[in-house]
Amino acid sequence: MPRRLEGRSAGSALLAAPVLWVGVFFLALLLAMPHAGPVFHWAFPAVEPPVYDRASFLALFLSQAGIVAAASLAASVTGIGLAIFVTRPAGRDFRALVEALATVGQTFPPAAVLALAVPAFGFGARPTIAALYLYGLLPIIGNTVAGLEAVPAAVRDAAAGMGMSARQVLWRIELPLAAPVILAGVRVSVTIGIGTATIGSTVGALTLGTPIFDGLAVDKMPLVLQGAVLVALFAIVTDMAFARLEAWLRPPGAAR
Amino acid sequence: MIELDRVSKSYGGRAVVAELSLRVAAGSFCVLLGPSGCGKSTTLRMINRLVPHDAGAIRINGEDVTALPADALRRRIGYAIQSSGLFPHWRVEDNIATVPRLLGWSRQRMQDRVTELLELFRLDPETYRSKYPHELSGGEQQRVGVARALAADPDLLLMDEPFGAVDPITRDALQGELARIHKATGKTILFVTHDIEEALRLATDIAILDRGRLAQFAAPLELLEQPASDFVRDFVGTQGIGLKLLSVRKVAERVRRGETAEGEPVPLDATLSEALSLMTRRHAVALPVADAAGAVIGAITLADLVR
């Protein structure tokens, strides 16, 4: 197999990357938040306790990360798989159907999906994962189909004409060339998922949204603030990490 | 030898190729020529089964093309197309070694073959082997595309308008190189084009297609002198026919051995049109003629060109 450009992920380049510093900042904030009581007490003297204390922020983050990862992984596997299937000769007829279903999945408000999922899955993380999964399919299917179709016809023709099997054309030519576009779809899906997962707290999933909803319920602004800042940073760090992965995955000769 | 025996192909009831029979001798340079939509590309693509034929038989060296699995068949046939179709994420060396890798050659053998082919196309191996396609000019991409088609040393090379997308000067150089490589390797080449000048320059045989049917199959000179139908006459073009005739005849046919003339000699295997061009530029009515070794063996005059 052709080799990747050497020296791309050198340690020095990683140290200079903003994603590393924003990530460190996020982690520090996650761990420091319980000790920020005096600050919040000073800003909001009437609120007691000044910092969310029913679970550690680290535990909330890890739980939310697990939920998003499970949903995104499942959505990526199904989404990429379906997109490959509908761009093959055998699956071409199903393309309109699959794209329509994915669009329906996206137009459903996540809160509605959650409400519908609770009777099926009960309370907790599982209905949240189901909602995020449905919600995250569309960008992945859409981008994978677009990425595969952007492979120039001449390249595909040459690959087949050289004697590559359909499987070899897919794995050696189409997927590597489409990888950055596919990854961009996963990136959108995951970033939306992080934001949307917070709503899962309303059906009992533990996420950084839990302090937000608890705070809203009892009118304690500091709790809302703590949850919101951490969720936003979580999404930003993840998005930056994906941007880096995309640049690294981009085939050297692909369109920029 | 390639043999097409009453081969037909239709799409949605419309015949694209109809009862086409053709015999291409081993080692010949056969050009499939015709206007767009005449079925020439389809014909080419039926030979390596990128397009399945509906009826008739296609045989290579007596063996039916359907006897092998399609992938195995294609690995034995070189294939070069317009705009090169190079894999943009692979280096030049990986592109050229596509078929050898599919065939499981050793790393050393692939490397040696890449070096050999880059040298054949006068691309410095050390500079070019690790470049990516987007770092090459159009002409270089096309050379690598043809090198890739030759990589596993196939006896047969299929080329679908390989020089269709490059500028005229580069195309001229590429045609010259292809002619040289055909002469040096003795491969059988099937070449699709709609450009009559390109066909006259390269072909040993030309098959003119008209709406999926064979209009004429002949050597370039015969095509010009004895067109089989009005279609062929029109396609070859009545304008400039004299110049086209000069372009398919060689100086060797008209040389006056033993005589001599002033100036730089013209080689024996130059075309008469090249000789005429030289005479015009030098304001001379005669040129000395040299053999392959460069020794002057005779002369050619303006009158000889029109004899």
C-alpha cells in the first residue's frame, strides 16, 4: 500500500497545536470546578451550594463522552455502511429511500425522539443513545455518499480497467479519497451529538447537562453556567481534534 | 492477434455497435477512428470487458475473453485513458506499479520496473518516482498513465483517446514517444481517437466506424487513396488531402540514392510532409537524405514529393 507522507505528526507540531492547549484547559476546568465554590459564592451570594455537588464533573463528562461515543460509533458504522451500499450497483435503487429515512431522522426534534424512546428503552442513557444515533445518521450518510461520488469517473474507470476487483476499488481508491469528506460528516454528527446529549439529562442520563437542568428547575444560575461552559468547551475541543484528524487523513493529492 | 467476430452491443434497444468484425494482427498499431458516438470507445471497452458485449465473440490470441474472470483478463491488458485517470493519492511509483502489485510482484521487481519505465518515457526516476500526480504537468501525467499501462509488460495495450486532453505541442511530443515505444516494444496497440491527423501519424491500420458499423479497415495510405464510401471520404476530409498523403508517405519511398544536395540531411524515415516543411523553411528544392546511422545516402527533390 502507498505510504503516508512522512513527518506529518511530529511531536513538535503536536505541541504547537491549539487543540492540545484548549484540551488541557478544559480538563483543568473540569477538575477545578468543585473548588471554585468561593468564586461562585462571591458572584451569586444567594445560591447554596454555589457549585453542583451531586456528582463530580469528571464523572458527568465521562458519562456524556461514553453516550456520545457509543451513539456516534453506531451511527458511523451504519451510516458509512449504508452509504457504501447505496452507491454500489446492487444498492442504487435504495438510495432515495435511505436518504429520505435519514432526513426524517434528522427532522424529528431530539426531545421528541427522547420522549418516544423512553417507553421502549426506559430511563437513563439508552434512550439518549438511541436519539443521538438517529440524529447523527444524516450528516454521515450524506457526506459519505458525496465523498464517494466525488471520486473522478476516470479514476474509477482506470482502477477497474487495471483489473482491480470491486472490493479493491472501494478500499484502495474510493474510501481513501473520500475519507476527509466522510470524516467531516462524522465531525458534524459528533459535535451536534455533544450538544444534544445534554437534553438526555431530562430522561435520566448523566451528562454535563444534568447541572443545567437541575439549575433551571430550582432557579440556580451558577449550576446552569457551570454545565453550559463545560459542555461548550467539550464540543470545541472535540471539533478541534477532528479538524486535526481530517488534515492528517487528507490524501496528499486530494482536492482541498 | 485480436479478433472481433460479429460483435454487437446495444443500450436500451439502440445499437451502439452492430455486427462488428475486425482482425488486428499482432504487433500492429490499430486506430479505431470515427466521430463521437460511433461506438469506438464501446468497442475498445468490450475487449477488456469494462462493457459486456451482447452478441458475437471477442478473442485474443484465439482465446475468448470470457474464458477468464474479468479482473484476471484486465491485468493482462494494458489500459490507458484520457486525462490519465492516475490515482491522486498514490505516488508516481505506486501508480505505475498498480498492476504488478495486483499480480503480487516482489518489491524489488516493482522498483526496477518503475525505474525502467520512467527511463523509457525520459522522466528522471529519482525526481519523479515519489511525486504525486498533482505535482506533474498534463503531459507528464499522460506519460505516467501510459507507463502504468505498460507496467506488467502486457502484449496488448488499449488506449482510449489518451492524448485528448493535452495541448497540441505536448500531444505532438507524446505521439512521437508512443510511436517510438511501439517500434521498440512491438506491442499490439488498439487506440481510439476522433482525430484523423493523429490516426494517420500513428496507425499501421485504421478502422473507421460509422454508427457502430465498420466503414473501412485499411492502411492509412489506402484510406486516403481509396475511400470505401462517401462517409469515409467526408470523414477523412477532401480539404488538405494532398498534405495528408504526404504525411503518411516516407522519404524512403522517394529517395534518389547516390545523389546529393546542400544542407542538413533529412532522415530516411521522415515523412514527405516533414521534408516539404524543411524545403519550405530553407527555400530549397532538394534535401540530402541520411540513413539511421546519419550517413548521407541520397537526395530528395520537390518534384519527388508530388511524383
